[in-house]
Amino acid sequence: MTRKDILIGLGLALFVAIVLSPFASSSPDGLERVAEDHQFLDKATEKPLTPEVFPDYTIPGVENESFSTAIAGGIGTLILYFGGFGLAKLLASRRGHVSSQSGA
């Protein structure tokens, strides 16, 4: 895979996250819908197990909901891209390090 292919993929992901995400349905997802239908949504724990980076896919303090969702989508996409890129680099360097030690 070439650098151009990776950048095209990142561009498409950013397009979806920034341009299309504000048009996503505001209806609850499947699990939340089931919890509402069976009246146990209020029994959910108050504190999530992991910290929420962007609660409900919004940026706190940004009044325009669509713009806030677009920003959160773009930032989230970049976090995942660079996190994945860094992990891939780390694993590739460790793999090369192990190969060179084993004499391969």
C-alpha cells in the first residue's frame, strides 16, 4: 500500500466524519433502544468505565450541534489514524528487532 493510498483513505474517512456525520440519525443506537423499550435505561451506571472524550459525539462549549458533531468526528478520526499508525510503526520496529536478533 502506497503513501498515496493511505492519504486517500484518510481523506475519505475525514470526509465521512466531518461532512456526513452531522446527518446521522439522532435516534438511539440498538442497545440504547432496547434499554428504553424495556425500561431499564435509568439503571445504567452513572459513571462510564472509560472516560468520554466527546460525550454524545459533541464538543462541549460548541453551540451548533452539527458543527460540534463534525469537529468531534474529525478529531476522533485523526486520533484513531495516528494511534493506529503509531501502533503499526511500533509493531513493525519490534518485529524487525526480533528478526535481527534471531539471525533471520
